[in-house]
Amino acid sequence: MNSSLRMLLSKIIKVGRLQVYVPSGEEWFGEGGGREVAMRFTDEAAEAELVADPALKLGELYMDGRIVIERGDIYEFLALVKDNTLSEGLTFGMLWRGVARIAASQFRNRVPVNRNRRNVAHHYDLNATLFSLFLDEDWQYSCAYFNPPGISLDEAQLAKKRHIAAKLLLKPGQRVLEIGSGWGGMALYLAESSGADVTGITLSEEQLKISRERAIARHLSKRVQFQLQDYRYLKPEKPYDRIVSVGMFEHVGRANYGNFFRKVNEVLANNGVMVLHAIGQPTVSYITNPFIEKYIFPGGYIPALSEVLPHIEKSGLLVSDIEILPMHYAHTLRHWRERFVARKEEAIALYDERFFRMWEFYLAGSEMAFTHENFFIFQIQLKKQRDAVPHNRGYIAANEDILKEVEGRRVPMASVSAEVESRS
């Protein structure tokens, strides 16, 4: 075994056991008492590459099949590493690469280039069938709300839409804007459950196409409009009564938070309400995971609340409610990963095995961020006037009860999703 790899693993793995197979033999690391994982390097060069740059190379080597998990799975391996401390295992190569990435990240945030369309297309314009392999029946590609605990993924995604709709305090005929409308599920739900008129905007041409097909299939194309539109250039004829954004803020970028909330303030009615649902992390980070940045979400960044709230204050908007959902995305990602792995052959048929392993690593790594790194979901409710929402939170549960009754009269989402999927 590469001596630097042996030294690194012996410093990292204290709790649990890691069995490592290399071309020259095998070794064990750790003292037990925790997870037990076995991994194999298929070539000696992979050992040196991992030591030099683990933040990027672990994912790349797994994706390329040069690291193979023989016992457990890739999530268990990542969790085993995170169960232990990494501080003593840093090498000079890791340190200088980390510094270089921080410098590059800081430069990008201070000299932003508009690559929004390109970045969105990189991920969201993949073959739509790929997402059908692991998402719920409504294609909700954001954190579900497991309330009560133990419900299915479909039930939890419906609960998420219900929870957000309850906070929006919707009324028939109100004008609603959804920033980052995905495959249209949230917009369609809001229109059907409240009688509101909804405009969803996206930068993904594939999502736009499917959203419009779904609106037609549900006979909602007169009340729900989807547009290929960058939020920064919105100039509505009159302000929106409600604004919602779910899972889009992670793509805004630190340099643009001020512009984002100023635009919200500009297009929101004086008595309007907004709900922002996004991923957060416990402290400010100076860099995005290099594997995620390179292969999954170029230009993405997960903010700390301390980075978001000052821009809200400066925009003139008022915060009326903040809710933290700490483990709901971990549960969501576990469902997605298990579903995705169960349909491995279909994913490989769409792309190839390398792509499958890339996405498996992405889903496992994202899950680990919530189970081991204290990532969370925040929902921030914003307003412009003090009395735009009630002064206590009891209305949320009351509105959810009303919405549950309305849901019982909706056409099942599965039948419409199947019809749209068959056209894609």
C-alpha cells in the first residue's frame, strides 16, 4: 500500500473498521465499535491520487470504478470517515489545493459572470426519464416534509407543498410567482388548492417543456403559466400577491443575494407574502465541495443564515417566520438513493455505468451532509407590512387541515405524471 495512504487512513479511522484491498494486498484500519466497510483500489496510481486530493478524487475514483466498495456502500464509507476526525490527516497537498480553491471561489463571487443558463442546463436538462427513476409521483426535486415521521416519500412531498401553501395564506384570484418552478408540481398544487393564478419561471428548457405539458394535462393552462425567464429581469405589469421559491436559492450565489431580495421587494405587493425554502449550513463556508461543483451543480453554493439575513434586512423586507427542518432532507435523500440504486440498470441504459456511479456518489454525499455535517432546510417567510400575516403560528396548522380536504378532490398526480412521462 502507498505509504502516504496508509498514514492518512491510520490517522483518520479510529472508530469503526475499514478493510482496504490494494493490488499489493490488504490492510485494516480502526479499532472497531462502529461501522465496518471494505473498499478496493483497482490500481496503484489511484492510491496516490486519493491522498493528493481526496476532496475531488474520492468521487472521481469511485465514479471511474477505480475505487470499489466491497462491503457496505458508498454512503457507509463516507459516514465512516465523518464518524472520525479529519483534522490530523491533512497533508500539504490537501492544504494547498484547499487554499487554491478558496481563492478561486472568492474570485468568482467577487467577479460574477452570468452563467445561470449554462449551469442550470448542466443538471436540469438531463433526460427527464432519469429523474423519474427516483423522484416521487409529482417530481418534487427538493426536500420533503416527513410530518408525521415515517410517512412515504409521496406523502412527505405532498406534506411539503401543503406546509408551504399554508404559510402563503393564498386566496382565490391572487397572483403568485414561483421562482424556480422545476417540473411544475408546486405551481399546479397552489393553483388547484387555492384558485390562485400562478406564474412559474425557470431557466431549464426541459423543465419548461414538461411543466407546460403537465398544466395542459391537468386543465390548468389558463391559470398556470410557465416561462423561460431569469428572475433578475422580471418586470411584471403589476406586483405579485405571493412569491414562493423552493430549492432555487442554492443557485443564486453569494454575490447575488442582495439583487435577489431587492428584486423580490420590487415585484411583491405591499401586502404580499413570500416563502423561501432552501438548504442551509451551520457556518459560512468558503468553498463548495469540488466534486459537486465540477460534476453536479456548477456555480452552486449552500449559504449560512448569517449570509442571507443581512441582505433581507437591507432590501427592506421583513422576516415574519423562520423554520428550521434539520433532518428532513436526509430522509428524502435516503429515499432517492435507494430508489435510484434499485433501478440501476435503467439508469445505466439511459447514460452509462460511470454516470450511475457519479449520481450515486452525489446522492450519498448529499445525504451525509445532513446526517453528519449539520446541514438543514430553512423556510423564511417574508412580508413588507407588519400585519400581512397573523401574529401567531396557529394559522399554519389550520390552513393545512383545510388543504387536506381540498387534496381529496384532486386528480391523482400519478396518472398525470405517467401521461406526461410517456410523451417525453
